Amino acid sequence: MAIGYLMLAIVLAGTLNAKAVWLRAAGTLVAALALCMMVLSIVLADLDGTFAAVPASASLIHRITPTILNVQAVIATIAILFLGWSAWIQVRRPVVAALPLRNDTRQFGKASRAFHWSIAVLMFCLVPIGLFMAILPESSPERAGFVCAHQSLGLTVLLLVIGRIGWIAFNPPPPPLTISTALERRAGSAVHVCLYVVLLAFPISGYLVGQDPGIDLYGWTFAPIVWPSASKSALSIHSWVLPTLLYVMLGLHIGAVLKRHFGVHDRSAVRRMLR
């Protein structure tokens, strides 16, 4: 399962900014298909009794998890329609300019875009996997696969975020858009910093939670550093605090881009990270 999601992230990171029109359109449709599979899995969980089987005595986060997943399914359905429209736009808008490896004053380069989209895809996979994993009973045969995939992809995100921070230090991002107000620039910087903190804290807190018999990394299992005094706090942070912050920061980040793209009709924000 983890390898499949990793390959999906690699494919999308490599195609969404491809020079060839057909590759960009194909990558967009693959992203839509992946979201369709996620929506289907949530609908099936509604129909087969998986969500209904969550006991009333379960913790609050477990009781509201089916609702959270269904809300995500609705948002994913809207995103599927948007991606279908976007694929059509891509076909009608050929791009001939070469994309540089490094960032320049106008846009992010190939490396930054690859980091951005691979991390984004893996996080969009990790969240529903983690939610499903939390509500499946310990005796469920599917649970082990979800746990292994969640751990492997979480550690992959940690490495990618560290790599991206290192790349930013080596190759700074382009300057803020000149038409942004000072408040927008400060808010944008704060949101980006918070996103990096959340992306680093997610896998670290998950690692501190500890798992029996150990942490899985694509089939290689190793023992985590277990601190019993920190395990309970790490679990609360991983299950409650960080997801809440992630949803808020993503909402602000995506909302700002959509506002500029559709509200102000300024395409520069999107074009800095997408063809």
C-alpha cells in the first residue's frame, strides 16, 4: 500500500509541471482518479457498517472520525470536478517555455515544485489513512496494512520536508508578489512557517507515540525511541492538535491562492507552482 501511494506522489510530482500538454493533462486526471478512489472507500465504509461499528464508548476523536471523513469526501468530490475542468484547460493551453531547476525571481523551479507536490500528495493520502486506522479495531485484518502505510509515508514526508527546507536554504524562493499588501505578505509567511512546523511535527509526534512491534519503513521494521512519559502527550498532539492546525493552515493557504486566481483574476500565484 505504501509503495503504491509513494509511486502516486512521484508520478504526480513529475507530471503536473511537465512541458508536454498530454503529460500535464494525464497527471491531472490521475490526481482526480486517486481522489475518486478515496471517495469510493469512504462511501463503502458508510455502506458496509465500518463507520457504524464505532462504539458509543469510543473517544470523541474516534466518534467524529466518520463525519470528518465524509466531509473530506464531499470536498474531494468538488476537487474531482475541478481537476476534470483543469485537465481540459491544460489541453487547450500548451506551454513551450522550459522550466529551470532552480527558483528564479518569477517562479519556483523544478526541484521546489517536485518537493511541494510530492509532500502535498503524501499528506492528502496520510490523513484519511490515519483516520481509517484510528477507527479500525485491533482485530481487523486490514488495520496492519493501514498502520504500515501510515508509518512509511509519514517518515517519507519527514525526509522530504527536511530536504525542502535544505533546498530553500540553498536556493531561496522567489520574492512575494509585488501586488500583495504588507499584511498579506506577513500572513502568507506566517502560514508557510506554520505549515512547515506542522509537517515536521506530524511524523515526529507519531514516532514518539511508539508502536508494537516497531515502526515500519517500506517493510523494514525498527524499534522507536519510546518515552512513556511523552507517549500520551504525543498521541494527543498527533490526533488532535496537529490535524486541526493542518486543516486551518491548508484552508488559509488554498483559500488565498483561489482568491487571487478567481477573485482578483491574477494567475501569477498559481503559475509560480503550476504550469
